[in-house]
Amino acid sequence: MPRPYPPEFRARAIALVRSGKEVKQTAYDLGISAGCLHGWLKQDRIDRGEIPGKTTMESVELRAARRRIRELETELAIVRQAGKFLGEGRPHPRGSTG
């Protein structure tokens, strides 16, 4: 995965294009691909509400939620394995209270 550019760098690139500079020339001047800059511009338009899509904040929250779900699923699997190991999964004999 390519190394991410700092948010300030992205904001500067987007500001240059929004001020009227051509995308290709801006990308060349900054040493990035035009496709990369187009992606940043599209995400900026989504974040501003100009076009529909998943905002940057929603993406961050979704990643955090998915990470937490994975953690909880791992914890649950460990508890289930421990329960099996300790015999909690076996049926209790008739008349037993426990």
C-alpha cells in the first residue's frame, strides 16, 4: 500500500485545483499522479456534500466499529474455548442443580 500523504498536503493540493489551477499541472508540480488528485477531489466533494457518498468521518467510524467487532468476536471465541475446556458445554445429569 502506498504511503499516505499528510492531510495538509492533500488540502493544499485540493485548494490549488479549487482556485482554478489545472489538475494535471497541479499533480505534476506536486509530484503525484493526476488519478490520485482526482480521487482526493472526489472525496472532498463528498465531504462537502456536493455529491453522494461515504464521508471521510463515516469511513473512520466504520473502520473503528469493524475493528471493535473483530476484537469482541475474538474475545467471545476465547471464552467459548475456555468453556469447552472447563466442561461447561456438557449437559448436567438429571436432578443436578448446577
